[in-house]
Amino acid sequence: MKIFLIILLFPLLVLAEGNLKIIDGDTIHLDGNKIRFSGIDTPEIQQICKKDEVEILCGLKAKELLEKKIGDTTPICVIEGKDQYGRLLGECFVNGESLSSYLVKKGFAFAYTKYSKKFVGDENFAIKNKLGMWSMDYFLFPWDFRKNNYRYK
């Protein structure tokens, strides 16, 4: 019985062989598993923000930032559970660095405080330094964008 309880206390590690596809800023397919980064939310791919009256595809920028950070490395993901859509929820790492923390610190992901407070410090860093979305003249939080766009309902 004790062994069973210990196994339940430790999250499942997904060690990938390298079959990776980056879907957007906070979702990847890794060896056939759809993994949504827990505790953060990034702009949708089609989401636009503005800086100095220039439109920027912020969702695409978040995805590109993630692609650049991962490079040729295979992330290691710690799975924490599943969401209401059946996706695995987890935190993924490259060379020991949390991809979620990285995206939030760069200002192209938000701490998703509805579900976790883990990345609030990273978000405060981005706000203080006016990085990423926090440097924009206009943006919507991803949850507001989805709420206001029929395609995401």
C-alpha cells in the first residue's frame, strides 16, 4: 500500500524520443501526447496586439519565441493531470529551464491565476520591465479574446 501511495504523489514524467510539434505558445505535441502548459496562457495564434499603431500577431510571436527557445532540444515534461478537453497538463523544461517561466518572463505568456499562482513572480518581472505584451499599447488577455470571439467558444 505504501508503494502505491508514493507513486501517486510523484507526477508522471514524459521523456520524449524527439517527435515534437509546437502547436502554439502553450501547447505542444510530444510523441503523440498533446501537452498544454499548466499555469500559463498565451495569446491565440490569430490574436493581434498593437504597438506604436503597428499590428503584431502576438500569438504567432509567442509560438516563435517557444520554437526558438526549444530549438533542436527535446523538452522533458512533468505531467500534472488532464484538462476538461482531455489534454495532458504539465510543465516542460529545456536544459533544466521551465518553458512556462521563460515565456511569462519574456511577456508573451500570462500567469493563469485562475488555475495557479506559480508564475505570478515571473509576470511581475515582465510587467515591471515592460516586456512582450506588457510593452504593447493594446492587447487582450487570451481568456478575454476567446470569450469575445465565437470561434473559441
